[in-house]
Amino acid sequence: MNSPGKGKATGHFVLIPLMAQGHMIPMVDIARLLAARGVLTSLITTPLNAARFTRSVEEAQASGLPIRLVELPFPCREAGLPEGCESLDTLPSKELIINFFKATAMLRPTVDEYLSNLEIPASCIISDMGLPWTGSTAKKLGIPRLIFHGTCCFSLLCVLMVRKSEVYESVATDHEPFAVPGIPHRIEVTRVQLPSNFAMKSSMKGLSDEILESEAAASGVVVNSFNDLERGYTELYEDAIGKKVWTIGPTFQSNKSVPHSRKREQDLGDEDLCLGWLDERAPRSVVYVSFGSLARFSFEQLVGIGLGLEASNYPFIWVIRAANVTAQMEEWLTGGFEERTKGRSLIIRGWAPQVLILSHPSIGGFMTHCGWNSTLEGINAGIPMITWPMFADQFLNEKLVVEMAQVGVGVGVKSPSVWQDEKPGASVTKEEVQSAVERLMDQGEEGEARRNRARDLRERAKSAMEKGGSSYTNLTLLIEEMTNYSS
Ligand code: UDP
């Protein structure tokens, strides 16, 4: 465990993220934001997850921020997980998801004991919605628990309205569209496009019920988003749940608050290579293609993506997650594809410095799975997007990007992939990939209007985090409310 920095602290915020890249990354950023305001902040996680963020936290400490990384052992063996399997992206199969959540719940006694013996007692807990037991921990300590969902208010409200109204019962099939009731825009979804924890028959129903129960008991919600992007949905969501909602993002802008810290731990992959390659490309000419930390593709689908990118004739960076780089895929890449696209392709096998890449002036488009962090990172960079949702909140995030903000072009996916399951064959064709890229990168009126809207959102994202901006102010209010609660 590392010690806090020397900054003068007010209050003590304890952050407990779900162990998954898409949930850990924004929570570490939130910790840095809080610490930058002088709030003692402890991030509780497990050794493997801590190792991914040590550098970022140590940098923050070195610049005097009162931030701690607390490592507690993860009970892999006890929960029936392979040793070292401490994050969702390291799970070898989807059958182990249940075991993974079992292991997270088994952390409770250790966390309770740690928090009961703190020299500076915790003022509040901000914890992931996927860790419902943290609600009981907060209750035992007599402090508020705030929930972090890892998505936006718009998607949270849509799910809530669909669940409350049971409108999904009114359609005959999983693929028949229906309008989300009780919201100001006409947004159509199908049953299969809703987050899986919604599916009441799912094997995760027990956990899903626990999550709903603990959400009802929570004191408020912290969201990595900003009000101008949410277009009124922050207030609507707040009204619907009857609790305070603090939008405090884009939280990764917190990296700017620490000198010499352009990058995060997980941004280290191939940084020089990517930025050097981008430096040699024309402004706004490159398509960046990445599907986050969890998505799995079949070989056929990967080939479809590659051929579509090749046919589109634009330069591209294509990040292929390590789990998708099979021997067959490697052979296909090196057996002709890389040669044919030489000079205009950069293939990253594994982890790419995404935030840095997106902020490079040569990037002109982003093909994304619409994970919320990636979506927000694209918006923050002012880059129009090709949307390819796969599971969880991603279909709803796509609606926000394509229909509401109008800064994206859908690739045409209608139904989800099951996370951690390769879907056989290809659901999106080479021609669809090519056509989406050409439409997005088009220099005509439609493309230009989209780029202008994206640039406008980038400015709004920036303003939100500046002193006096909505997210900046919300963070101030959040800190005040939580520290007043404890004093
Ligand atoms: N990410 C990255 N490099 C990669 C893949 C992902 O830096 O090669 C980061 C990305 O910038 C984002 C997070 O990992 O912050 C992924 O979160 P998201 O919500 O987009 O998707 P998930 O991985 O949860 O599906």
C-alpha cells in the first residue's frame, strides 16, 4: 500500500471500482480529480489491478496529491477462478463471470475490516454498481454510498423507463422495435439491445436483483459525463430515481492536473510508435479502429473489418485485442494484409494508447464499440464516430451518438454479440465497413456538418471541466455535500 501525498486534505473519499478496465480507468481518474481538490482519496483494489495504475497514482502522489492505492488480496482460488484472474478482461471464459462476481463479494470482510480501522475515517464510499455489497459496508460505517455505473444518464434513464413501464412485454419478439416511454425524444430499441442484466431470465438474475436493491438504498449517483452532452437527461434521470446525480466528466481530463503526466499507465502501449506514425499522416485523415477491452470477434468478422478498411483507402490504426489475435489471425495479417496496406495501416496487437491517439490531429474518425469510456473519449477529442455496439449499454450509447448528438454513423449492427463469446461468421460485411468509413470521412456537406457538431461538443466537454464549468462545479458540490455529511 502506498502512502498519501503531502497535500492538505478535507474529508476522506473511498473509491471501490469494479475490476474491469472500463470501470477502473474512470474511477482512477475520479480519484485523481478528488485528490486534486485536496480530498484524501483511497482507491481500494486488488494487486493485479493496482499494478496497472501504480504509475499514475505514484505520479499524482509525487505532485503532492493526497491519493492512496490500497491493495487487498482477491480470493481467486476460493471463488473457483484461475490464479491471477482479477479483472473481467482476464477471464478465460464467460462461464466464470459468476465466479468473478462471487470473488468480488468475498472481498467484503477484508474491506469492512480495513475501513473500520482507518486513522482518518471515510466520509463516503463511491463504488461500482456491480459491487452491491458495498452498500451494506457503507451502512455499517454510517456513511453515504454513491454509485458509479460507468455509463451516461441518457442510457441509465432509458433502461429505467423500459424496466418500470414493462413496455418490452408489448412486443412479440426480441427483435421488434419499441419506443422508450417517458422520455422527450423518440428512441426505439429492441429487447436484445438492452443491457443483459435487464434480461430477467439470465443466470445473473440474483446479482441483478441485488444491484437494483442496493441502487435503491444508495445516496446518489456519480456519472462520468457532462450536462451539455446529456441534453436534459441528467435532470430527468435525477427526477426518476429521486436522488442526486453528479455529472463530473470527462474525468480523464484529470490527467492534465498532474504536471508531465500526459499519459496513464494503460496508455503506455506503443506510444512512440503510434504518435510517430500519426505525425507523418495528413490532418484528420486517419481512422482509428478499436473495440475496447472485452469484445471478442470471430476470425471471419476480423477479416471483414480488415477488408473493409483496406477497400476504403483511408489510412487507419486498427487495435486488435490480444485475445482476438489467434494464430489464424496472425497468419492472415502477416500473410498479405499488412503488405497490401503498407504505408497506410498500423496494426496494434494488444493495448493502444487510446486517449493519446484520439487527441492527435491526424485522427479524422473513430470506429468504436460504443463502450461509454471510448464514446466519451471520442466526443472529448471532437472526432466523429462509426458506431458498432456489441453488448451492455452500448446500443443506447449509440443512440446518443448517432441520433441525439448526430456525431456518428452506424455501421448497421442490430443485435448484440454475447460478451466473451465469439459470434460465428460475420454480422457486418466488408462492404458495410467500407461504406461506413467512406460516409464518415466524406468531405462533403454531410460529413462537414457532422465534424462541426463534433468540434462543438469537444469545446463543451472542455468548458465543463474548467473552473466554473458544469462538471467542475458539480464536483465542488459533491465534495461539499459529502464532507458536510461527515462533519
Ligand atoms: N483502452 C485503451 N487501449 C486499448 C483498449 C481500450 O486505452 O487498446 C481504454 C479506452 O481508452 C477506454 C477503456 O479502455 O478508456 C475501455 O472502456 P470502454 O468503456 O470504452 O469499453 P470496455 O472495454 O469496457 O468494453
